[in-house]
Amino acid sequence: MVDTKNDRKAAVKAARKAAAERAAKAKRRRQQLAVVLAGLAVVAIVLAIVLFTKGGGNDTSTQSSAGAAPSASAAAPPANGIPADVDPALKTKPVVKSGEGDVTALKVTPLIEGKGPAAKSGQTVTVNYVGVTYKTGEEFDASWKTGQPFPVQLGSGTVIEGWDKGLVGAKVGSRLQLDIPAAMAYGDNPPAGYPAGALRFVVDVLSVQ
């Protein structure tokens, strides 16, 4: 009877020990699985970042190329607004001197003959210019100061009459000298800040639209 009890106790003890070992093994497996899953998650995150970064770089490259293509195909002027295919002289500010005698009528003198389309009344002409007083040659205005050409719609009355009439028929790529009488400029007694008397402009015609 004693032996039987001892045997049962031993069997229970062995069963408990086996159960504890199984629980410990199961716990270790869960821990190992958690480590593996965590590692896989880290790898997945790293791959996602790499792919996203690479994909974003390609998108930027594609967008940059797409953005640059229209500019190249349209042959847009450079930052200073001067087309690349014009006479090299038009890329340099001209020296404008005073005139001789009196200006009684508008006089247009071609200094460089352009080969582009001729400007018509109502069109917008983009130009570079230097303006001086006819008698002294003193410069009072120039688009070259800002580095940006000046757009003007011919015939709209937004500029002096000497420009509205003197630039009609001017071809793109031309450099013109406009000698303008006071009556077609700002007059002999203009508002403050405007030049009086006859004026001389040298105008480069860069585009017509």
C-alpha cells in the first residue's frame, strides 16, 4: 500500500515536471517566434523605405524631365529674355549718342536688319531699349537696367506715339533707332519725372506675338 502511494506521488511529480518542461519549451518557441517576426518586420520596413525613396527619386527625375521638355521644345528665351538665335550685337547694351539738328518728324533708322516676322498694330512686341534726350544724349531710361525686356502692345496707347507708330513693321531680330519729336513723345513741358523735348531710342525687337 505504501509503495502504491509512493508510486502515485512519483508519477504525479514526473507529470508535473514534464508539463513544466513542455510549458518552458512552448515559451521559448514563442519568444523565438517573436524575435523572428520582429526581425522580419524590421526588414520589411527597411525595404519599404528603400523602395519608396527609389520610387520618389524616379518620380522627381521624370517630373524634372517632363518640366524641362516643353522649355527645350519651345526654344524659350533664356533668363535675360534675349533669344539665342539673334544677332550677337543684340545681347549687348548699345551706346546711344545725341543727335544733331531738330527733330520735326518721326524717323526710324534700322541699325541691324532682323529676319523675323514684322510687328503689326495690336500685337505685343517684346523689346530691349535705351532712351536718351536727343540734344544731350543723356540716358533717362533703359530696360537693360533691370535685365528684363519690355513688352508693349502696339496701338494701345500705353506708350508714346513715337513707339506706337515707329515699331509697326519692325522685324524680330532688328535694332532700330527712333528719333521722336516732342509732340510724339512727352512734349516740351512733361510731368515731373519725364524727359522733355525730342528723344532718341535704340530699340531691339526680340519677339512679336
